[in-house]
Amino acid sequence: MRVAIQAGPFDPGRESAVFASGRKDVGAIVTFTGVVRDTGDASLEAMEIEHYPGMTEAAVTAIAQEAQDRWSLADVLVIHRHGRLVTGDMIMMVATAARHRKDAFEAAEYLMDYLKSRAPFWKREVTAEGASWVDARDEDEDALSRW
């Protein structure tokens, strides 16, 4: 298992290749990469993500361990960036490896839902009009209810 909370960019192709390299014990590897998207009116200049070092890594590692145990995963990867990101930047990546695809898919979705709504990150959208904190969305909270 690897959890990385980092400011710098990552290469999802390279991360996927390293994650899958030499695996003969799994039948499924699922990856997801989240990208900073525009707000829809092309006004987003940047997304600023803050976190508390130490606390964030511990919280994300705990949920990754929970997913690994719950779905009998062979491996888990979580990368999440912080700092100033612009549209098109990759913000996070989740990879899961399991003997069967159902476990790999469900665990990846679980991790993505957790990262979106419970991981201790604070996001601020910066536009030409100023900056505002991103509030939790009801649909993100509702997604957790299935777990």
C-alpha cells in the first residue's frame, strides 16, 4: 500500500505501470485519476487545496487500510495533491488490485467517495471575482451511504 500526499504532479501512466508491474496474484487492477475541471463558465483560474501534514496522511492511510481489508485487496495506491492547481491538472489517483474485478471496482469507488467527502482537505476556487471555499455537496455525502 502506498499513500502520497504531495504538491508536485504525478504521471498516471507511470504510476499505473509501477503499480501493476510483476503482479501475477491479481485478476483486476482498477485506476481512477481525478482532474481539476472548470466551473462551467470558464472562470476558474485555480483550485487551492490545503491540508494538515501528518493528519491528512494518517486519515487517508487508515481508509486505504480499511478498503484493503474489507475487499481483500492485494494492493492499494492513493495519490492526492495539494497546493495551487489549474484546470487540466491531475488532482488525485486511486488504484486497487484484487483477485476479482468486483472487489477492485468497489474498493476504488469507496476510496474515491471517501476522498471526495471525508478526507481532510480544504478546497478553494479562485476566479477573477475572488476566492471562495468549496462546500460539501449533498450528492457526495449521499454517495457514502451505500458503504
